[in-house]
Amino acid sequence: MSAPPTPEPRTPLDVESEAFAVAIAVAIVSAIVGGLLFAGTNPPIWGGISLGVVSAGSILIAGVIVAYVGYWRSRTVAGQQWRLELKSWKFIVDATTVAFVHAVLAVLAAIAVFLLLQRSFQGLTLDPPFTTIALALVTALAAYWIYLSVSSITTPKMSSLLVLFMTFGTLTAMATSSDPAWWEYHFSQLGTFGDRSSSLFNLTLIIAGFFVTTFALYLQRDLQLLVDRRVLVNPKAPRTVSIYFVVMGIMLACVGIFPLTVSVLLHNLSASGMAVAFLVLLISSPWVLKGLPGRFFLVSAGFAVALVFGALLFEPIGHYNLTAFELVAFAIIFAWIAVFIRYISALTEQTAYRGAGASAGAGAATDAAPTSAGAPA
């Protein structure tokens, strides 16, 4: 029995057309929902049954659906076809994480905009037609961005999304915390109040943790390419680094799953486990990632020194409290991840370019050989 034919690669123009069609469909559905919800009312910009709150819910629901569809269809986009070979459970976990990260990012952005508008136009109420049109437009724009974004996922893009997601989610939880003095205790205090702010904080950590594990899948593929191209010396580097990232992702998710109010022991073990996995990766990188440029290891050493110096400023110097040190540590970890991914991406592109050039040169030499051989002496 012959193997099933490989789907013909879809072009960026195909994706753009699909994203536009999806945005129109989402706008129509959102307009119908808005027309029913806002009929006979004069809703505010934010609060209760308002334009902002309904838009946030609409973006979340539509965003997850659109992201799933776009991510599934993007398997046949040129450059993304390797995901056709993934096992079903891996693809489901991958798609779910990417979908929720995009949807929540869009929701957080919408909340920030509507809160700002509410502060700028205090006391303003809207009529039903305007509110319905605005709801449809905002949801459609979010769906359009999400569809395009999930259709062109790369490792550097995933690292950028991870940093943005962690930053927006954490800052929103800080700004909406029911205890303005939370920072006097420690960072994890944000997840202990049992309100929406705490739920957002814990959910951010959980989704970010799963995103890191998904991220490991892309990273393993890029590192394997460098092994195949004989840039990396250690053939076990892709799997080893992937395991480190999976452990960090699981530990980060567990920090949100087990807030201090649930279990102090499990919460602290999860936070410590993530830090230990990162330090082991950082310390072992000269051996595991042998073959990368020497300047990368100098940069990594700089991050390690910064982490140690930050710890010393907390204890025994006592320059700042535990919250400040936790923020510094998180910033250092995710900054190193971003730098690491940029190096891997640059090397992957560079070696691909050199390989293409070498192939072209070999082809030219082969083409020229018969002519030289057949020329008269």
C-alpha cells in the first residue's frame, strides 16, 4: 500500500486570505451576540454588562477556537510541515497551550485598553448600535491577529510570546491585587487572596509552565538541526536541553497549581525545582552545548553572576526584600532563555544559508565538469 500523499504546502497569501475570512465570520457572530446582549441598554465602557467585559469574554472564546483552527491548518504551511509527524497527544498539548497563550494575551490587551478608556471617559454610556459594532470590530481584530500569529509559529516567536505573556499576566495581577501591600511579603503572595487577581496570577503561571514544555518541542527540533549540521558536538544535546525545559515548565506550572494557601511545601519545592533545573542547565551548558560560539558562554556566565549577585543583595546584604529578589530572578531566567533562543535561531539560519551556498557551488561545479572534459585540448 502506497503512503498517503503529502498535502501541498500553503502559501502566506493563503493564510492571509483565511485570516481575513475568519475575522469576518467572527465579526458577524459577535455582532449577533452583541445585538442580543445590549438591546435596550446603555452600557458603560467597563464594569458589569459593558463593552469591555463582553469584549474580553468574546475574545477569549473566539480566540481559543480561532487559534485551534489556525494552528491545525498551519501544519501544511511551508516551514511548518514537520508538525504533521508529531504524535497526536503532543500536537494536542502543543495546540492547546499556544491557543490559550494567544487568547489570554489578547484578552489582557483588551482589558488594558478598555480600562484606560473608562478612566479617560468617566461616566460615559454607549448606545446599543455603537456597542454592538465596537464589539464585533474588537473581536474580529483579535481573531485576525491570533490566526496569523499561530500560523507562523517559530522558536524565537514562542520565546517572545512567553515573555509577553508572563509580563502582562503578572503586571495585571499586581495592578488588580486586593492587597496593595502584597510586595512587602513575597512574590507568591499574589496567588493567595482567593480572588480574581490571585486566580489570574496562578493561571498565568500554569499556562506559562505548559508553554515552556511546548517550547521544548520546538527547541529540540532546532538543536537537532544543529547536531545534524555538525555545529553542536554532543549528539544528546537536543534531548538533554529539552528535558531541562520540560522540568522547568512543569515546576513553573506547579507553582501556580499549588499556591501557598494550598501547600507551602509543594509550592516551595516547585519554585526551588525550577531554579535548580535552570542553574544545572546554565552550569552544564559549556559541555552540553559545546559548539556554540564562545561569546554565548560568556553571556551565560554574566547571567549566572547577575543571579548570584542578586541573591547576595537579598541575603546577607539585605538591600531589598524577597519580592524584589524573586522579580530579579524571574527576569534573569527569562532573559537568558530569550538570548539562548536568539543564538540558536541565528545559528540555524546561518548554517542553512551556508549549506544552500555549498550545494549551489557543488551543483555549478558538476554542471561545468562535462563541458571542461569535452573541450578540445
